[in-house]
Amino acid sequence: PALAVVVAVALALPSMALENGLARTPPMGWLAWERFRCNVDCREDPQNCISERLFFETADRLAEDGWRELGYEYLNIDDCWSAKQRDVAGRLVPDPERFPRGIKALADYVHAKGLKLGIYGDLGNFTCGGYPGTTLDYVKQDAQTFAEWGVDMLKLDGCYSSEKEQEKGYPAMARALNATGRPIVYSCSWPAYQGGLPPKVNYTILAEICNLWRNYGDIQDSWDSVLSILDWFFTNQDVLQPAAGPGHWNDPDMLIIGNFGLSYEQSRSQMALWTVMAAPLFMSTDLRTISPSAKEILQNRLMIQINQDPLGIQGRRIVKEKSHIEVFLRPLSQAASALVFFSRRTDMPFHYTTSLAKLHFPEDAVYEVQDVYSGKIISDLKTGDNFSVVINPSGVVMWYLRPVALPVQPWHGVRQQAPGESLRPVLL
């Protein structure tokens, strides 16, 4: 019955579709939550608390350290930014001690740096951190407030709300944001609160309401957390993969590269696997102190080019070996592809031998292959040629393949399937 209500709402409101022209490629930027959480103790920890200082300083880093030019353009505030009460007019207001200049001044500063500002709300009585939520009667007012402040993106969480309130509230916020006339990318957590899968989640309807959505639980600063997200997304890829595309993306949550929980190899793996998933790339680390090696992973130009491919097709896992090697493929524009060879092993580097033919690439095609991390190029790799890659434990080898000669028949399913069509594998 819950789904029927959503369907009824969708049919009754044909103008609801979120064709706001935004997020045509996966959004990129920085988000405070994973690294800085709800640290509001600015007396003890002024450097790391949720305050305008953190966001002004991070804006400087995004603008001056090469991030903005690569596409990392959104600077996103997460929970715990507001005062504990709305003002007398019922408006949300930032905490006056931690954001003395207000959000509009921060937005102006961010815009002057060639960046965009994101903010956080929660469709419920309270945010997850216990700050004022956006109940149904406040949806329009809060959308208007965010627009007046110059906000460019809204992440709308779902703590302290019922299924019914979510069914009404998430579409209502899409309409309210559109009605402000300001282009605001809409990131919603709706599916994550409904278990992420049909029949509770209707991805066809979701794609008409939100630009991106959290399907699954929060990422934590650990390799176990990355693997649990990965397992859920690729176990359910038949449902999730067709739902993504230009303007509407699955969001496996933030990049934790540069923090404390991932090794160098694991950091490279998260970046490659998020890229092959066509995931939004939101870093959540301290850009003021980031290590050169983490920065190098996050600023890999070819990686970002693959992530931002205009076709916007989410990749799939195509091989799962008994040897704990997995292969993922993402079709790209101009008949190119990205392949990720991933090792779940924990012993030693593994020599994995295969061929493009075994991975169902078209017969008689020839490719130029570039290793995304090393830059090394293999010329004239034929579909039938055997090759080996050496994959470190919990690491990846990632390839960008560009055809130099293609067979007459086009091969990969570059067309995104509409949900509900019979699912064909990406490789035909």
C-alpha cells in the first residue's frame, strides 16, 4: 500500500519530475560528515568543529590546491550546523556562535571561489544529530530559506520520520526546490530508510524525484565498511545498475581516502570501485593536512574522466573467481570501457591471467589500454590475447580501454535500460 500511495502521488503530479538539468554527471566535491561528524565543541577543538572556519578553510583548499579544476566543486555542510531552535518566524538559523556570519555569507565566499555550497536537512522532527528537522509543514519554507541563502545542493536525511511522512515529504521537497527557481541538486536518503530494494523502493519514481540518493547505510572509516557497501551494491546490481544515469545516481556514500582506516592499496581500490559504479565523488577528509599519496589518488585525472563519462552508465561486476579476484566493467562513451581487477586476497600479490574474449569483449576488436594508476600503455591488445595483471592484496589494477579497431557489429549495451525492461547484461 505504501508503494501505491507513491504511485498515486506520481500520477497525480506529472510536473513532479525532477528534470532540473542538474547532475548530468556524478556530482563531485567535499562533505563534512565522515571526517568531522557532529563535533560542535569549538572551544576545545576550534580547528575541527562544525563551524564557518572549517568551511572557509576547506573552500580555500578546494580552490587553491587543484581540486576545483578537476571537478570537485561542491562544498557540503552536513548535520549539526543549525541552532537548536528555529527563529520566531519559524525559519532555520545557523548556530550563531559557530556561524556568526550566517550561511549566506559563506555561500557568497564559496561562489566567489568558483565553488558551490551544499547544506543538510532532515525530513523529520529532528535531524539525526538532534537539531531541528524539516517536518511536512516546513518543507516549502526551508526550501525557500536555502534558496535565499544561495545554496546549490541539499542532502535531505530521514531520521525521526515515518514511512508515510517520507512518501509525502521527499517528493514535496523536490517540488519546493524547483519552485524556488534556484538550481539546487537534490540528494535524498529515502531509499536507505526503506531498505534500498524493491518492492519498497521504486527506482523509476525515485529517479523523477531526486538527483542522487543514498541506498544503504553510512560509510565508516574502515575497510570492512567499504567492503560491506561494495557487497550490497554488486549483489543487488541487477536492480540498482539500471536506475542510475545522467541526472539520477546511486550514492554509495563518501570517499574516506586520506583518513585513518584505509591502507594505500585499499584507498586506490575505493577510488577505482566508486568510479566504476558511476558514484558521486564526495571526499570527506581534512584537505588542510591531506597526505601527498591520498591527494594523488583523489586527483587522478584519467580516473575522474572515467567517473564523469557523459553516458553515465553504472558498471557491473562481471567475474567473481574462486581465487577471490573480481572483475568489474563500466561501458564508456565512444566504445571505450573501464575494467577493474580487484583482489580480496590478504596474502600476497596475485597474478591473474585472462583475455578480453573471456570477459565477453567483441571478437576481432583491438584496444589501446592505459593503466589508470601507473599510466603505462599497452598497444594493440587483441580480444583473443591472453594477458596477466598483478593485483596486490585488497588492491586493484584499473584499465581504460579505447578501441583502435572495432568489429562491424557494435557490442556493448551503451543504452541504459529503463527499469522494468528485461535485464540484459551490459556485455552482449
